[in-house]
Amino acid sequence: MNWIAALEMSKVTEKLPPDFWMKTGMFLLIVIAIVLAIRFYQNSNKIFLSLGIAVVMGVVFFNWIYNRNEPEFLTPMIEPLAGFFPSKGYEKKDVSDLDKQKKGGNVKPQKK
């Protein structure tokens, strides 16, 4: 434990960017909120706790699929499911020249 006493915290903390402290603080607040919510719902009916956890996990899961920002170890599980759900990275078809392609759109009727 002598090495802890020898370590000057000011030298360590001055190298960390303020963004690190903001993210760390937000993470701790989220963890505390989750723990408090679980303790609150433990005294109530278990179905409310189960529904709350299912809703939160569903939102996280669909956010991962839509934005494709899931953790790398979950990509093999998410990849087959991503084909069934909408994604942010879809490509739009070129519809500017449908009249010439005869694939639909507003085609002018030909005069007889």
C-alpha cells in the first residue's frame, strides 16, 4: 500500500480530460438510478420489475439494431436479426429517372 501513498493524484487527474469526468459521473448516476429503481420495485409486484427491465432492454436492443452500434461480441447475434428491422444505414433507390426506366412512377399515357 506504500505505492498508493507515493502516488500524487494531481499528476494523474491533470492528464485526464474533462470529458472523462463527465462520462464517469453520468455512468455513476445511471448505475445509482438503476439500483434505486430495482430496490423500489422489489417491494412491489414482480411483474412490474420484469416489465420495466424488458422495456429498457428492448429499447437498448432496438437502438443497437437501428444505429448498428452494438458491442463487437454481440454482432454475430444481432447481424441476422438486423435484416428484419429498419436500420439507419439504408440506401435509397434513385427515383429521379423512373419515366425512362419504365419501372413505375408517373408515366405519361401515350396518345393513340
